Amino acid sequence: MENMLLIGLSRQMTLERQMDVVANNVANINTAGFKADKSLFQEYLMPVAHDDAFIGQDRRISYVQDRATFKDLSAGPTEQTKNPLDIAIDGNAFLVVQTPAGERYTRDGGLQINPQGQLVTASGNPVLGTGGPIVFQPTDKEINIAADGNVSVLEGTNRIDSLRGKLRLVSFAQAQRLIKDGGNLYAAGEGAAPAPDATAKVRQGYIEKSNVNAVTEMSRMIDVTRTYTQISAMLQQQGDMRRSAIEKLADVPA
Amino acid sequence: MRALYTAATGMAAQEHNVQVISNNIANMRTTGYKKQRAAFQDLIYDHVRRVGAQASDQGTIIPVGVDIGGGVKTVGTPRLMTQGTLSPTGGDLDIAVRGEGFFKIQMPDGTFTYTRDGTFTTDATGRIVTSQGNPVQPTITIPQGASGLTISVQGQVSVNVPGSTTPTLLGQIGLTRFINKTGLNPIGDNLFTDTPASGAPQDGVANADGFGDMQQGNLEQANVEVVSEISDLIAAQRAYEMNAKVVSAADQMLQSTSNMFR
């Protein structure tokens, strides 16, 4: 009889966690290059506490367990910003970022230039080209980033473009194995090896918005809240039932 | 319940966003104003079940983990340093820069600031100054009785003085550039100061070495586009509302738990 409480509790715990995932998606609804998380659940069969030999068979108890949060890696909508240092990636590729903790990968194309002239992310980590960080000269202007990732500029009064490097674009065969590292960055998890991506196109002057779908998240949120409330009500009824059972059975006539 | 705090970070971020957008709209008619945009990043994740961890003795690994994010943060409000539209004013001392470069202004305390606002006038001694009365560098003094003030695309200031048939060259207004313009520190009054992030100021003259040219009789409008600001404002407001809904949904869940047993 106590099983019902525990089963309900296992569902409520996963619902709470699912709510945390929804809250994080909604909080990042305006974060450039953000990829939404989705929760997956699985049945957890209790290995003991059943006996099929009873008449009116005793069924195995199944609990709920959250198995995974998987990343929805579909492309987000692109917004035109007209900023020469905003890029959106058309395809599955990621930009490579050099951080103190090693190479990280991002879809956030809101780039900047640091005092050393390096092309950096909004948090100041260098974005890597095929030959290391991309460095601009103080007299460079008219930065042009081509679809294949070639970064060219007009240096000084030159009329011909000078090449400053080529953005390194990588993709992953097992992109779900990427680990979200915060700061719009992904770390390559075990079994996720970056491979150069030749098919992805870079679009300058655009930025990839978050791929969080507001309607889906709101309906999932309502779903989670209602399910949670229903289970609470069910557990409450169970408690009431038990209380009345105790009262009636222990009611010794005077 | 983590969702409450996560949604709170979302509300705070959208509040920043609305502040930035409203400042852009407020400055849509400010000469030389450059619009800002709020940039966001996700916070660190709690890896409840780490992807790639070993799942059995046979060496199978977990293909997808359970990652719970902690919300969002505002990482910066980068300024979009694109060219604003030039609008002709006809003013002798209205100068717009078309291309790279900031005017260098000397402040009363001797330090230098930089601006794209070329609304200049002359002060009592004839110096070319900003609307606040601070001299444009290098200081150029227009003599009394001079007429026909001309500023070339290189910034050379020449006038006709009485008794002379050829124009007299008074000096050349300089320009300054930075490797990272977005790193400049705005101090209000359309002025910026240099910072370690912007890099050291590089002085030069217009129409040379990658500097833009000067357009006398024009002013540079703000580069704010009202349509995109309004649509951003709507998006920010809706995002704020949705985060508020998450707070109330999380609250409802907690409430149903606390009401479970009377």
C-alpha cells in the first residue's frame, strides 16, 4: 500500500526536474545560438517486491526515472543585424573557441574584436581559424566573412581584399554527446570527435536566435504543472483512504 | 525548486534587454548615437547524469546525459558601430565622418574623449568646440572677420580672411580610431573614452590609412532602426511574461505539495 506513495513520488521528482529544464529553456529564449533541452523518461522496474505465484498475481512495480535530457540541435531562426561581426551558421557546424579549459564549440555568432585585434566571442575567448586565432591589423576595415568562412578585410587604403584567415567549422557525427558547458559553449564529450565541416555556410550580418519554441515550452509547462497537481491529489486521496481505514478498523466499540 | 530561480534569471535578463532597447529608442534622434544590443549566455549546467559516463562493465557508455541548466546571464551590451545615415544640415561646422574614425575632444581636465557627433560651433575665442564647449583636437582658432569656412574631406579647415584673395589654411581636424570600437566606454554626452578593451587610440587624418572622410554640412544620424527595435521590444516583453508564467507554475507545483496532507 505504501508503494503508491513512492511511485507517485518518483513521478513528481522527475516532473520537478522536467520543470527545471523547461525553466532553463524559457530563460534562454533570447540567447543567441541556444539549443533547447528535452527530457526523456523511462520505466524503472522494481527488481524485488513481487510474487507472481499469488492468486491474483502480484504485479511488478514500475517507477519513473529520468533517463536523459537530449539537445534539440535544430537550427534556430536567423535575424538580420547588419553587424559585420555577427555570423550565423547555415548547417550543422560549430565555431571553435579557444578557452583556458581547452577547445569549446559554439553556435553563438555574436563576435567581437579584442585589444590585440583577435576575433573573440562575447566572453572574450578567441575564435579559432584553420590556422589558429584570426588577428586583425589596426588599419583594417570593411571586414567581410564569406560563406566558406574566409575572413577578408581592406587594409589601410588598399583596394584589394587581404585574407585574415578562415573560420574553422567543425561538426560532430554524434552531436548528442556534446556537453553543455554554459556560456553558450559545448565541450566534446567522450565519443564526440570534431570533424571539419565543408558543407556548412557562414552568413555574415545575421545572428542565429535561440531555437526554443515558446508555444511548446508553455504547453509543456502547463502539462507538467497539471500532472504534478494530479499526482498530489492522488497521493492525498491515498492518504485519506489510509486514514479512514485506520479509523474504521481500529474503532473498537465501547 | 530550481525552476523558480532559473525563471528569475530569465526575468532579470529580459529586464536588461528592455532597458537596452528603450535606451536605443530614446536615442533614435541623437546625432552619432550607436545602438546597443543585449547579448545573453546560458549559465553552467548541473550534469545529473554525465554523457559519456560508463554504464556497464562491458564498457557501454551513456549516450545522452541529464543536464539541468541554471538559467541565463547578460554577458554584454555590445554597441553596433555601423555607419549612420548622413543628413544634410547646411551648417558650416556640422561635420559627419563617413567611414572609420572618431573626433578627438579635449575635456576641461586635460583628458581626451572621442565622439562621432560632429555638431561643432565656435566659442568666444574662435576655437572650434563641441556643443559642451570643449575644443576639437587639434585646436583650430578661426580668426575674427573670416568668412567662407570650408572643411575638406581630409578635414582641412580653410577660410577667407579680409584682404586676401586666396583661402588661408588654418589647420586639419584629426580623427582617431580603435581596433575594437565596441570596447569604448560611453560616458554620456555622445562621448566615449578609451579602455583597455578598446585598445590604444590611433590618431590620424581623414581619407588616409583606412580612415573615413569628412563631410561638411552633414550630420550622422543614429543607426537605430525603429522597426527592429519595436519587434525586439515585443519579443523581450513576451519573454519576460513567459518567465513570469514559469515562476507561477513552479509556485503552483509547490503549493500542491504543501496542500497534500492536511
